[in-house]
Amino acid sequence: MILLQIDSSPLGANSVTRQLTADVVKAWTKARPNTTVVYRDLAVAPPEHLTAELMQVVKFRDLENLNARQQSELALTDALVDEVLSANVLVIGAPMYNFSIPTQLKVWIDRICQAGRTFRYTEKGPIGLAGGRKVIIVSARGGRYAGTPMETALDHQEAYLKAVMGFVGITDVSVVRAEGVAMGPEPRAQALEAAGREIERLVAAA
């Protein structure tokens, strides 16, 4: 079994999602010692944003007369897709930034959504090709949104990630959520405790 751990927060040791992705991986590997963990830190080594030049290569696969930079970016994109398709489980750390996700995580998504590899176009619309694996989204939010009208209006984080995973064919998606982590020490501690219980439940049930 291969587990792909993705961190995207730039906050280092102060990051809630980094703490919780590590907790998920620790619990998962303890329960399933045959797991191989592949780790990618999108904040330490973020892929470049897609310029017009890179779009031609990375998204439209115009592969003629590539310069050294284009070749390198194409190789990185293919490596990112290979990591996803090789993994049985993805653990994705995704803090909420301004009701959405960090730009580093968005760039990763732009790279892994590859026609012909993770999805394909048909006469009836796109079909995901990356199904058959599990995704655990580790979500952290400074405020509290879950189950409120505000979440319905402003959640472009968890809802977006679920939509992207569904687009590439991954329907087994769970969320470990820590909310209210910016509301003071006590709410933060309560959020982490609740997330810890959810991690235990998810790992036991998987």
C-alpha cells in the first residue's frame, strides 16, 4: 500500500494541517505497517504557476521543440500525476485561506488534472480515470463554518477539493476538520482534540 502525504501550508511548525496530516499518517501506518509513505511539501517546493508558455506544454501537451525549462516542467507534471496514480491513499493538508485553498495546493491541482491520465473527455462529458483510491482531506479553519449558511456561501475549500476529486474519479473522500483554531487557545485545543477523534475513527473504519 502506498500513501501520498501532501502538505501545503507555509506556516511550518505552526501549521494545524501539518500537525494533523502527520497524525493521520502516524495512525494509518501504525494500523497498516505495510504502508509506504510518499511525501510532497508544496510549500517548500511549489510547482510554478501555469503561464501561457507552460499551459501549452503542461495542459495542451504541445511537445515539439521544448526548451530546457519546458522539459523540466513537463517532467515535474508527469511525476506529480504518477505519484497520485501510484497511491492507494492520499492525505491532503488544506487550510482555508480566504474561503479557499493555498495557492500552492491550487497549482498542484492544476498539474494533476491531466486529460488522458486522470480524466478523459467523451461525447457525454468528462470521465474520471483516477478512481479506486481513498482521499483524506485535512482541513483547518480559523473560524467556524461547518453546517452554517456561511459555509454554504463561502466554502470554496472543502467543497472545491471534493469536486476536483470527483472530477478525476475519486469518490471515496473523507474530511478531518479542525475549526475555530484562530479563536483562542481553548477553541484551538478543542478543535485538535475533535480532529484526533475523527482520525482514530477514520483509520479504524478504512
